[in-house]
Amino acid sequence: MAPSADLDLDRLGLTPDEVSAAVWWVADGRRLSGHRAVARALRELGGGWGLVGRVIAVPPLVWLGGPVYRWVAANRSRFG
């Protein structure tokens, strides 16, 4: 993971607005944002987190991911 200021956004095909709006996972020619990027990152961590990443990436949980991600993002200052 890297802060957007340290990345070549043009090379990744992302805009500053996109990286300001959501977390991104860019690898192997795939670009995932928001809850899908979080699920992918958790899978990469492996272990228990990897299991969580797999579980939240399948229906019906993946359908809830977008609204939950947007709520957490809008309220992230409350989480410390």
C-alpha cells in the first residue's frame, strides 16, 4: 500500500478525484475500488483476515459492501 502522493496515478489509470473518493487495489491489470479493494487487501493478508476477505466478497455480503463502505468512509473521523 502506498499513499496516493507517492504514486504515478497516470500509469495506474487513476485520477486524483478517484483516489480521494475511495481506496484502490491495482494489480495484474485489475483495478478494484472501495469495498472490493478492501476485500482483496484482506485476502492478501491471509490467515483470519484472508478468510474475512473471501467471505465479504461473495453474495449476498458483497451487495452490502458498497453501502457499508460508503457509510464508514463518510464517518471515518468517528473511528479515531
